Amino acid sequence: VDYILLADHNGQIYKVHPISGLKPLKEILPLGVLPDPLALDFDVASGYIYWTDNAADEVSRAYINGTGIEVIDSNAPSPYGLALDIPGGNVYWTDDVLDAISVCKMDGQHSKKL
């Protein structure tokens, strides 16, 4: 992978090319304007990017090309951090309001607070 993914509080997720060559240094992913994307992770094999959205109280995913946007958990009052367990097929996130770590399968099934 020749880029870094970054989220900002302006509602965008960016693909940043540290060594740009002929590519633009920063590309906005075509996900539309998101309320408040915070933490993100990327599954290179599937092409899915996962992110928490603190304002929408959701954990979501989409293909890196912007298609297939879906909410995988909408019961997170303040999702903050996020990590993928790719071998186990899980998404973990922290929640500041619940003071907890939650997990679900990468497709959103079997969501639970740990």
C-alpha cells in the first residue's frame, strides 16, 4: 500500500500519498461528507475501510472506492477508537460514554459490549 488513510473533523476521509510522484498528495475518498469520522482502519484484502463516527454514534464501513457504505453498529453513543482483528473477522471499538470496548463481526453481526 502506497498511502495512509486519515480522518478529519471536517467530515472527510483522505488517502494521503507520502511520496506522491505523479499522484496528488491528498485525495478525498468519495464517501460524501460524514458527520465526524474519528478512528479508522483498512482491510487491504477485502478493500473495506472501517471508521467510527462520534457525531452519528455509529461504526461504519465502505469499499475504499466509496461504494457499499453501510453502518455495522448504530448503538455506540460515543465511538472513539477502532481496531480490526482481520484473522478473527472482528471489529473492536472503544466508547467514551459507555466506558467500554465493543466488538462485532466485520459484517456487523453479533455486536456486544465486552
